[in-house]
Amino acid sequence: MIPVEQAQEQVLARIRRLDPKRVLTLEALGCVLAADITSDIDVAPFDNSAMDGYALRAADTLGASEDAPVVLRVVDHIAAGAMPRATVGPGEASRIMTGAPVPRGADAIVMVENTTSLDMNGSTGGTVAIGRPARMGDHIRLRGEDVRVGEIVMSAGEIVTPAGVGLLAALGAIEVEVYRRPNVAIVSTGDELVDIASEPGPGKIRNSNSWSLAAQVEAAGGIPHMLGIALDNAADTRALLSRAPDYDLMISTGGVSMGDYDVVRDVLEEIGQMDFWKVAMRPGAPQTYGTIGSTPFFGLPGNPTSTMVGFELFVRPSIRRMRGFTELFRPRTQAILGEDVRKKSDRRYFMRGRVVRDSAGVYSVSLSGAQSSAMLTAMHRANCLISLPEGDSVFAKGTEVTCIRLDMEEGTP
Ligand code: AMP
Ligand code: MG
């Protein structure tokens, strides 16, 4: 048995970032940029109005008040998307809409709320009363105030956010270069398994692990490929495991323990290479890691929670590294244990828990349900894994413990 940290190091030592790929800008959401993004335009591309109102010369409005408004002649009406037809001279104003280009001669916008149109329709030919003085530059959005031509807007290594997608669209980037998502093959093993659409016969259960794993792969930003169920014999298992080289990563569940029909390790050693077999943890001590061809292979245990915890600790950081992320591990919260917990001293425990923050800002954590690794309900209710270190066997209520936050992404403070 090797300690958890050593197993994680051994796994990650072999994982490399995948090649960059050009993808449609929307598909880049959540991905790591592989190249800097340089703008070839100014954003905003021209000086424009930040308000619906009147474009005018600030000097004309000196001393204006509601009681003694300044009256200006309206010379133009500029809609968003249109170009001004008139220059604004002294004593003049142009009706202007938000986003419309500021006309020559004008140096300020007055909001329509601070004006009174004197010809009922407020358009060209009438006059407008300005009820308060404007300062130069009021409500004018300047060309290039967001992005300047030639500027590096986003750098390689940054994660594309929804705002980033919008920014890329504003720059006209239809495609962008990111580190691609790994294709992850998922194999379930077990004579007892039937597909979820089937009614399990005597002694049979539905294959739930392929689904929880596919969901975890997707949540981690990988692309899941469910290859199906291998029966508990070498030929069947070999047939599916030998497809590993077609994928960036392969996960299997079940068949790695001490059972008479646990053949995954034998097959791995036959068609690939095994790095380690047992990790000093619960749930999920028996699990195997290695390579088939050059594809990393994770033989996770079969119990539904064990397989998910194994994914969380070993596969998820690997997928993130492949995707170009540098932060690979979930945030952790220190919390006060809400109940006594006993464990075996030679293993690290990852108990399913719910951590909450009280109004004073103190975090406490309690178990989210029965801790059998065969049960999924406590895992479903959990927002953290309570990490209880090797060495001790009793953790009393009130002890401070470390919670791995399943509800938070890397980089969240
Ligand atoms: P194993 O590791 O193959 O000995 O399986 C351990 C336990 O997990 C057994 O009770 C299996 O029936 C169960 N199990 C294995 N694979 C799956 C699966 N894909 N979906 C649901 N349960 C499974
Ligand atoms: Mg089995």
C-alpha cells in the first residue's frame, strides 16, 4: 500500500498537457487559452453616447438650472447604428441614443431626464430646454476605452469565462486556440451488471458507475465515452481495455480486488504496464494505475462511492492537467467536526460530509449519511470529503478537520 500523496504524485508524473486545438469561441468556455489574444481593433470603435439624451457643447449649458434652463436648437436625431448628419454648433444640440456616435462639435451628453423637449416630438427642427449644466466628457464613452488596438486582451494560460467569450466575439474571433478536452474511455466490469434501461434479473444490478463516472468526466471538462460492460473474464476485459490507445485516458471500475474473478490487474499487466495497485485510503484501497500503450489507465474499485472518490483524487487532477490547468486540486476548508469518528489508523479516510458556515463565520462539518462505500446517497448529499489523516484512529467531536470542497472549483478563494 502506498500513501495517497505518493499515489497522486506517481499518477501526475506521467500526465502531460494535451495539444492545443482551434475551437469555436463558444466551445472555448471554461478552457485554458493556448495563445495570447491580441486585438486588431479599438473597443469601443468610436466615441459614443452612454445615455439617451442630447449631444451638445458643455460651455453652452453654463449656469443652466430647472428654473432658468438653457434653450438649444435641435439639429439632428442620431439613432444607434446611424451616423450623425450635422455638426453641433454653439446654441445647438442633437438628439442622441445610447450607443450612437457622438457628432462633431459636441463634447458632452445630457440625459433626456434632465431636459424638456419644447416641440413635443423632440426631433430635428424643435428646441430643447436643458435643466442643469453639463461638464465636458459627460456620458461619452471614448474610442478604445475598453480595449486598444494592438493590446493583449487575454493571455495564454487564462481560463475563458462567459465575459471572455463576449470579448472574443467583440474582437471578431470566431475560433480560438485552447488546450483540448481529453477523450476519456469508461469501462465497467462485472457479471452482475445490466444496462440502466434493463430490468435486473436475479442477482443482477444496474451499472451505475459508468454513469457517475461519465458525469464526473463531464464536470471535469473531459469528454466521456462509455464503452460498456466487460464480463468478469480475461477475454472480455482484454477486448475493452485494449481499446485504451484510441483515447487520452481510460477508466475501469470493479474487478481490482481480491475476488476470484477480479481480472483487471492481470489484463493490465498483460497488455500494458502497472504502476501501483493499493493505496492506503478508505474508501477504495484496491485500485490500480498504469498505462496501456501510452494511455494512462485507472482501474478504480467497483463500489459506487469508492469509484467516485478514486476519480476525485486521481482522475480529476489528471484531466485538469491534460486541459492545461495548473491548479489541479479542489479548495479545502478547515472545519469543526460535529460528531465523533473512529477509523483504522493505517489509512487516510475520505468521509462524505456537509460543511456549513455559521453566521459568525465558523465552519462546521458533519457526515452526510451512512458511510458504506456501496451507498451513493451520502455521496449525493455531500459537499465535501472529510480528509482524516493516517496515524490516528479517533477524531473527537470538536476536532478541526480538513474538508475537500466538492462544491468548489479550483481557484475559488
Ligand atoms: P468489485 O470491485 O468488482 O468487487 O465490485 C465491488 C462492488 O461494487 C460489488 O458489490 C459490485 O456489484 C459493485 N459494482 C461494481 N461495478 C459496479 C457498477 N458499474 N455499477 C454499480 N455497482 C457496481
Ligand atoms: Mg466485480
